[in-house]
Amino acid sequence: MRVIGDYHTHTTYSHGKGTIRENVEAAIKKGLKEIAICDHGPAHYLYGVKKENIFKMREEIDLLNKEYENQGIRILLGVEANVIGYDGTIDVDDDIINIIDILLLGYHYGITPKSIKDGLFMYLMNPLTKVLPIYKRKITEKNTEALIKAINRYPVKIITHPGSKAKLNIERIGKAAFEKGVALEINSSHSQLSIENIKIALKTGVEFYVNSDAHTPEDVGNMEEGINRIKEAGAPINRIKNIIY
Ligand SMILES: [Zn+2]
Ligand SMILES: [Zn+2]
């Protein structure tokens, strides 16, 4: 069993500690064939990547791909976009979508919502479900619907840490993702997908990626947590897109 790529790593362009080059060097040391640089989308008000920097990153990655051509690694430019509205709006536009290689999407706190109403639900009601369980079901379904609308509107490849940050109906997400050919992430830095949620998602036919979500070069390719959950959930390896035998 071998991990061939890490499709979720952060750099100093958001709040990671390493440069793109340092992440790439780390990926080579781990024997990976591909690495995606996916910093947080621009709506994250603390550490979202600045839109103009995405164009800089494109140039940097194109040069690094040439430089590392003979070292057996391919570097992809991505973004870990944020859901910013319940109509499924995300925080990257076509200018960005047209130049990136891979689009990741997830829920995060600390983003600038599309409207005050969207913000109220996402960033006030979601944390409140912990103390007011009465709203949990309603909020879960609302979050789920927004994410499904988003994957139907944008060319999303992977939904990051589904169920972390915002509660989701994993069965509904799995079915919708399967229909669109979108994968769910087993994130090694977050508890989701959990073993239980992997089992639920497996029944929908959806495929998975296991990623590090590294915020330091040392963590690139570190997927032990995720791989342990894959094993515990009994997920067949052929359903994990970045693992081969
Ligand atoms: Zn994330
Ligand atoms: Zn991340």
C-alpha cells in the first residue's frame, strides 16, 4: 500500500509555516508523486490567500514544476475554498478557477459571509448547536444543502474534512458527491471523516482522498491518522484515490 500524493497542504500564503518549495522538498523525501498547494480561500479574514497571490503562486509553481521535472514530482496549484452563502456561493471566482489545477471546498469559521443572514446561520448558529441541540437537525440540513448546491455550481474535486466545523448529513453529501464525481476527504489533521462517517459514506459509492492538511513542511505526507481510520472503517483501498497497492 502506497500513498501517491498529498492533495491538501498549506504554505505561508495562508497560515502554513513553509514555502511552496519546502513543501515540495518534503513531498519528494516522502516519495510522493504529486503534491497540491491548497491555501485557504480569500474570504478567510485572518489567513485567506490574497487573490493577487494566487496568480503569483501559479507562476511560482510553473517554475518549480520545470525545476523539479526530473525528480518525479508534479506540483498542483489549488485552493481550499470556503462556503460563504447558503445558496452555495464559494469564495473563489472564475478568474481563480480558470488558473488552478484542483479545487477543494470546506466549511471554516472566520470567513466573511456573503450576507449578514448567511453569516448569522453559519457562524452563530453552527457553534450554538453544541449548547442548543434543538437546532442541530435544522442547521445540519441547511449546511448540507449549501454544500450540495456548491458542488453543483463549481468544479470541486474534494470536500475537505466533511463534518468538521459545520455539521453535515454525510449520507446526503456522499450521494450528491458520488453523482458529481466529487471525493470526500479523510483528513489526518481533523477528526473527520470519522470511522463512523467513513462507513456511512462507503455505502453511497463515493470515493475518498486521504490527506495530511499539513501546515508545516514536516507534516506533508503524514497521513497515519487518516490511514488508521480507513483501516478501522474497513474501507477498500480501491475507493481511496491517492493510495495504490
Ligand atoms: Zn480546512
Ligand atoms: Zn486545510
